[in-house]
Amino acid sequence: MFLNQCQSVSIIVSLNIQVLHHNVKDLYAKIIINIIIIVVILFILLVLFQMACSNIRYGAGVTREIDLQNMGARNVCLMTDRTLSQLPPIYEDVRVEPTDKSFKAAIDLAKKGHFDVDVTVGGGSVIDTCKAANLYASHPEAEFLDFANAPIGKGKPITATLKPLIAVPTMAGTVSETTGVAIFDFEDLKAKTGIANQALKPILGMVDPYILFTCHPEWQLSVALMCSGVFLHSHLLLCHNLRSPCPSNPINRPAYQGSNSISDVWARHALKIIAKYLKQAVRDAGDVEARYSMHLASVFAGFGFGNAGVHLCHGMSYPIAGNVKTHRAKGYNVEHPIVPHGLSVVLTSPARHLDAAQILGNSLKAKLKTVSNINTSDTLRSFLYDLEVEDGLSAIGYTKEDIPSLVKGTIPQERVTKQSPRAHTEEDLTALFAASMKLY
């Protein structure tokens, strides 16, 4: 599959070489031509890919092995949220679905605290907040948007060494314990954006299935939906060696690099586990095998898409979350309207895959058949229906009058949308949002 996806480069090279060889008879001239063509491709395209993964320690009760003493830690920042208020944290004011404002509050704490190790206990919101706090405490002179993704921020490379960060995820599907990404709502834009750099990755993820037994089913559902959605996203990305331009300096290598053969292995394996255990994990909190399996699948998915990336549905999800009006997600004890990240991602997925052949061209049609022998969109829609997921964007408070704002919030999300196999237009986005108003 990987070879089929990436064959266009080799075809172009082969055709060029054949034409040149037809006109050039000298052996040495042919060799020089070949070298020149290869060098040009290396400089134009992002031919290489890198697998950057956090260390993961997995198993029931593994959190007892958080070993700060042997790390020589003397001043530790323990970060969590108010849902876990029975713990004695240093900082518990993490916002569920963080904003630039809540990031800045945590950054202020980190700068004043001069911590030598960070420990974060919670979901993706907590882990992402701690990543940002660690980053800016290590770059005290930086402005907030210096490291945020371009074009919203400046997308500067991370040059200082960050403090060690240990992540203890309390739900399966956030995958933040494996990635170098921290996402927040940029309130002025009314859309999410983030910081993406492999330097943000925790040095250790402590994945303890025991913790999941206290995880609310709706939390589990939301993050698991995100986890399952990223398989199709990362699997259908632009191939890593078709992206351009190649960074002139390795420090500028993007965290999300495009589809590659290693990420595909992790993503496919994760999806098989999710398909088998997700429904049971949501419906029965006491099902040990299902909860254990979902937590491990989350790690596998993070290894996959944390290096390959995501594309259009993720880019579209950011304004869905950022423009929320009154929707309060079930099971979330928060004081503000919220569309959880997993839900905002998955609500546009059926429409995205239904129209994929028309939007992305015939080459994707064959690939979708390889992913599944039946209609991908219908399968996903049926899966969401069985899990009683909200019936499209209209069920969370959006109308067709909101579509221009949703499109506007998607356009700047180049970090992820540019990984789509073919460029999209505002008309394409408008049609996808309209088709996502109802799912069933």
C-alpha cells in the first residue's frame, strides 16, 4: 500500500531518466544526470520520515513506579484538573479544552516555580497544558505565539532543552502522552490551534489501566472516537515523500510528516483493537479486558498518527470546538459550553469519506476499497449510531448560517489541512460542513 501511494515520485524520475538517456549516450553523462535528479528530489520533497515516540510504561498499577527520587528531582510540578481534586496537586486550574488564557496561567506558574520535573495526571487537556507550561518556562523571553503553528503563530523552532515531563493519562484515546503536540482554543480566532514539535513529548508515559475504571463513559467515548478517527486520517494522508518543501535545517522538521509505512502498522493495529473493544468499554466500565485493551490501543494510535499526522477532519474540528454556543457534553462537569475534541473530529468524518472520491480524485477511491471492502462512510455512520453519538452538527447547536464561520476557522489550520492528498477550496469545506449537519 505504501509503495502504491508513493509510486508517483519513482514514475516521474523514471520517465525523466528514460528521456535523458535516449538523448545522452555517454555513460558518465548518464551517471551525472541520475545524481542531479536525485539531489533535486531530496531538496524539494520531504523524502525522509522520523519515528519519534515517548517511552511508555504500561501495566496495571504501573503508576507506583513514578520514580522521582532516582531522577534527582527536588522541585516537582504536579499538574491535574479539578475533577481529580482528591489529589494534592500544586496546580489544578487546568481548563477542560484549554484556551490561550488557561495556557498562559499555567505558564506563569511554571515560570515562577522553577521546577526541575513536571508530572501531569489527567486527560489530554492536562497533558497539553503542562507541555505548554514546560515549553515557555524553558524559553522565558518568548512571546506566546512564537511557537504556535503558522500562520496563526510564528512556528519558531524549539532551541532550549525542556524539563523532563512524565505523563499519566487518565483516559484512553487522548494519546497526548505519546505526541509532541499541545492544542488550545485561540479565543480571538474562535478556533483551536496548537504547538507541534517533537521536543514537547513526555520523556515517559505511565499508562495504567487501573485508572480507567473511574473514567466516565462519556469521556471514554469522546477520546476513543478521536483515537479511531485518526486511523483513517493518518492512513489517507499525503505520502511523506510527496510533501514539500524539504526543511533546510533538521530542526525545522515538522512533527506531522505524512503517511508512512511504520505509522500505518501502528494505526491499523490500533483500529482493530478499537473495533473489537470500544463499544464494550463504553457500555460496561467494569469490563477489565475492554478497558485494558482500549488504553493500549490509544498508545498504538499515538505512535502512528503522532508521526504521520492528521488532515481535513481535524482542521474542520477546530472551529467546531471554538465556536461552540451552548452545548454541554454529557458527563463533563464543567462551567462552560464544550464540544470535546473527539466529538468535534468525528462529526464531519462520515461526510468527509462519503465525498472523498469526488474531492480527492480517483486514486483515493481504490485506497478506500483497500481500507474496507464496504462503504467507509456508511460503516463509520453506523458505528457512531450504535454508540449514540450526537446526530451531526445540528445536534450540538449549529445551523447552516454558521457554516461561513466554520469555514473561516478551518482555513488557517494549514499544519493539518495541507496534509490532505489534494488541495481543498472554500466551496469544498462549505459542502462538507453542510453535509455534516445531520449524520443519520
